[in-house]
Amino acid sequence: MTNHAASHLYDNWADIYDRVYAYLNYDTPFYVQQAAASDGPVLELGCGTGRVSIAMARADVEVIGVDVSLRMVEAATRKAKAAGVSGNCHFVQGDMRTIALDRKFSMVVMPFRSFQSMLTVKDQLTTLANIGKHLEPKGEMVLDIVAPDVQLIAVSDPMPFHVRDVLQPDTGNTFVIWGQNSWDGSTQVNSARLIIDELDPQGEAVRRLYRDFSIRYTFRYEMEHLLHRAGFTPLALYGGFDGEPLEEDSEDQVWIARQGK
């Protein structure tokens, strides 16, 4: 997928992204803590509309956020200004595989599974190599990806399934979110569609939206191998954002790795 094509795909998310993921805050304290301990500056790849970057900036960490979508970057810039942190929180459009910033960072973060937008091993390794170019010696990378549930992802069912309801505090409306998955075991790529029904407080339909995206699932030891191939040393692996161990029923893999040995 070209940079232009990827930008257009995620541009379609910009206006509704914060509404679809209004519930999402469980990972923010973890990333803020990691960023604050790094002493900055911090680079966030796949920053979206700035949710985590702005939270880190509020903790007095200098942050640059990169996203392939120009509209996402514009939304993040507006939000940072509204939050009063635009002085130490800047956003740039760019592809995480090829972005070239003329500076080094003490930490690079990739929250909310943004690494899974890299759909081939080549793209994964290219991204990790580019992260290495932007890290200071012994700098650290922090990212999270899904801990794959083999039984769940191996079932490719065209029937929509209910994901969650998300209340919109400003309007009182509810986003009822449905999902469809198409799993390709040969590439470990899941082609997903979210179907979003917006209902008013009386339960009347306001609109229906469709948003498509693809993500690649990476298993624990596959990820460890990728890190070593890219010149990183894994420092920690958690099964969630409270430092819990990775277990069979964990939903997340949370990785901390250092550049070099």
C-alpha cells in the first residue's frame, strides 16, 4: 500500500475516530509513566488524533507524533492546541517505515496496536529499523500488540458480531459497533470491517457508517525474533498495562525493548 493510499484510508477515520474509541483510556497511564521515566523527547508512531501524545505532553514530556493520515494529524494538532500543550507536542504526517526526522529520541512508542498496521514481515522489519535510526544509543521502544487467540482468529465468519456500545457524552447518542472479520492464515492478516450505528437517546437511528482496515497478528516468539533481527534487546513483556505477566488468556502483548545489546 502506498503512502497516499494509506493516508486516504485512515483519513476516513479522522472525523469519527475519537467517538468510536471514546472508551479507550486503560493504556494511557502506562505510556505516560514510560515517557516520563525516559526524560524525553519521545516519538510516537501511529499517533492517530493524538490521544496518547497529548497525555504525555501534559506530563511535561516533549513529544512528536507521526501519522500517515494528514486529517488525523490536523485533528491531533487542533486537540493539542485546545489542551494547551502545543508548545511541547507537535504532529507530522509521515509513514512509520520511511519518516526521517533530523533528531534522536530517548524513546519511541507505538500504542494501541499501531505496529499491526504493518502487514508484511518486510514492513515490520523496515519499521523497526527506522525506529532504530531515530533512537539515541540505548534508547527504548515501547509498543503493544494483540495477544492472538488462535481459536478466535481462525474463524472467518462474514456475519457481523456485536463489539460494544459507546456512549457519546456530548450528544447523548450511542455508537453501536459491529465487526466483521476475514482471516488469512497464510499471511496472518485480518481484514476487518466496523459497522457503526449511531442512535439518538430515544434509540432512533441517526446514521450507519462502515470503516475497513487490516491488521497483522504477530505471535510472542515471532515478535521476539523480529526484535532481535532488528537489533533490539527485549527488556520486558507484559500481558497488560499493569505489569501483569503474559498468560494464555491475555489480550495484549506489551513490549519494552532497548536498541542494541
